Amino acid sequence: MKILQVSAELFPLLKTGGLADVAGALPRALLAAGQDVRVLLPGFPAIRDGVADAVQVAELEAPWGERARLRLGRIGTEGGPDLRAYWIDAPWLYDRPGNPYEDAQRQPYQDNHRRFALLGFAAARIAHGLDPGWQPQVLHAHDWHAALAPAYMAFSPRRGPQRVGSVFTVHNLAYQGLFAPWHFADLGLPAAAWGIDGLEYHGQLSFMKGGLGFADRITTVSPTYAREIQTPEQGCGLDGLLRRRAGVLSGILNGVDDQVWNPATDALLPHPFEPGQLAGKMRCKAALQTQLGLAPEALAPLFVVVSRLTEQKGLHLVLGGLDALLAQGGQLALLGSGDAWLEQAFRERAAAAPRSVSVTLGYNEPLAHRLFGAGDVTLVPSLFEPCGLTQMYGLKYGSLPLVHRVGGLADTVVDATLEDMADGRATGFCFETFDAEGFARALRRAFALYRRPADWDAVRASAMGRPADWRGAAARYLDIYAQALA
């Protein structure tokens, strides 16, 4: 099957969050399954520089009149075939300081509606034959940045004999790509694309609705999240639309890219390890404690956080529970960035107790791997979590997740209750109510289990043995693609 994947990021070229991991791993899994897969990306500098042997295959004129070029090259993949990659050559839109979405002052670029409308527009043009050498059978758009692709497909005349199916994946419904309504005029879509059944959202322009309303099939990144977003509590104002489209909505749990996240082969770890042979994990812990200036205490449980620092991620619960964590003999190592007040609060705690608390602001891929490799517990107490990859990395690396039981966290972590431990199913710690008491009780259970080494080892073995590769997810997506074509 010929499949075009469309996203704003792709690991290892450009990553600001979990979207990049999925956008990088799924095409490789589909290639391994024998599919003809290509990706389309914006021409951000990191993407432009990471796609080898790029040649121009077409020109296109944006709906607002600017001309851009479509280039095609390849991205090398370790141990597999190269991934063919299109990128949009429009440096006036994409070659800028800051991250892909914000300037150096963390303000969204004022023309983001054009920058990402062009991504969806180019995707639809490829679906309708822009590249004379290749045309997809299915277009798969990821998150709001690519969400206009199904809308452009729906309102553009079909070119060629075949109909192209469309699939849209919601990675996080809370980020909808909302813009002022007058920007709709830039999109080149007809008036019929506006309104309650189109891109209008409470008087604003919503890119997300382009995917939700016009794609043939919709997926989310976990089964529980697919149910949750149909409720007023987590539907972000779109639950009515999602309930109406429930017949084409599916939840497919993300996998873990074994070529990147595997403690037995991870070159970013100072000492590899695998289930049943965990001496390397203890050495990883000692090395990280030295690296971060933490007290070199092998028996102190090490809690790790790799996250955006926001209240949505439950980081205020971690901050509020830090005194209890330290009083029980634990250590905390945190990597992330986000809300200024949380950054400052964690910096102050690290300054006050540098031998017990380490805080690294920003994102550092090698350090993230080392944190999971060294950690005993991975903290993911999110208010909501569509899928979450952090807890899945924790499982893989034997750093037992402590999570709020929502979304993909509920689908991947089994609480260490007596009955689930007896059945060999327990893999971590869950709490039901998103408050300080719920978090504190889960934290106490983690410490209690840690003091029972035989039980801890059994739960950790179950966690590390949980299957989480991309092959099963890729097979599910192929079923969805077939449904979109039908």
C-alpha cells in the first residue's frame, strides 16, 4: 500500500515531544511490514539538513499566492531501508529562530496559520498527483499541524482515477491549532468549509476540526483516550463532533521504537542491561548520581521525571509531594521545561537539597535515556494523557511508572495490588483522584514495595517484559487504512 505520513516533526531530525517519536517510528514499522511509505514535513532547518539527496519534484502555489518548492530525499534508518521524505522548501515560513512553533520569547509565530496550512495543502496536492512519480493510496495526517489535509482533500477536485483515503490521528486534543476567524480567508477553502460543520469553533478557526470533520477515519493514541475525548470532561469542546463520528474513531496504542529505546543496546547508557541481568542498571544509577551531584546511595529509591513542566502533567503534585519523597529517603532527578513558576520552584528545591534533588531545564535526549536507565520510579501523574511514551520508556527500562489512571496511562500500567502481583500482571503504581492525597498514597505504596526487594524485582520483571513494539500497532493502522480506502 502507498501511504503518505504527514507531520510537523520526526525523530531523529526534529523533536519537541512524543509526536516526533511516533512520526519517526510508525513509518519504519510500516516499511518493515513491506509497505510503500513516504513522509511529508515542513522545511525546518533541522529537517532540511537531515534529508539527504533532496531534489525538487514540483512547485506549488499557496492559497495566498506565495510559491514554494516540494523536494524529495531520503532519511537513513539503522538496520532497514531508507525512508523517502518530502519537505516543503519555503524558507520565509520555516527558517526561523526559536522552536518550530514559537519565537525565542516563546510567543507563537503570528503566521502559524499559513505555516501549517501549507503543510496540509501540500499533502492534499500530493494525494491528488502533485508528484508525477508517486501518488499515495492513503494520506495519514498527525495532529493539528497537518489537520487541514483532509479538509483540502474533501474540497479539491480529485485528479487521477483512484480515490485517496484519509486518516487523521489526534495526539493531544487540547492543542487544536486555534486562530482568529479572519485567517480563514488565507486558506483558499470555500465558504462551505466554514460553519459549525466545518472549521468554525466558537467563533475561531480550528485546524483540528479539519481532521476530525473531514477525514475518512480518525484515530487516537490509546483506546481509553478514544473514549475519554467523547466526554465533556476531556472533549475540549469537540466531544459532540467526536460522538457523531464515533463509528470511524479508533484508539491504537503507541509502541516503543526498539531501535531507539532498548536498555540492552542503548548506546546512550553507560552500562547496558536487560531483564534478569540488572547489574548494569545499578551501575547506571551510580553513574547518574555522580553526574548529577546526587548522594551516591545505591539503596535510595531514585524517582525520575522527563516531562513538560505544566500543571496538566501533574508537576505541581510532584512539587507538593517532594517533602514526603525526601523524608522517606528518596531522590528526585528531573528533566524538562515549561511554566516559569514550576521551573523556578524546582530550581529552588534543587538548590536547597542538591544531594537529593537534581533539576535540568530544557531537553537533552542522552540525559533522558540515562534517567530511565538509572531510575527506580518514573513519575507521570498527568491530569490527562492521550497515550504517554514516558511511562512506556519507564516500563522498558525497569523504572516503574507511577501514574494517574487516565488515557494511555490506564492502558499501559497495572497497579501493584496484591491480586495483580499474585497474577504477575502488576507493572507500576496508579492513583485514581487527581489530587495531592491520591498522589501521596501512590508514593507511599512505591516506597513500601521498594522495601520488599523480592516483590519489587517481580514487578519490575513484569514491567520490562510487557510487549510494546510497533509491529502490532502498524498492523492495526493497516486495517484502518483499508477501512479509509473502502
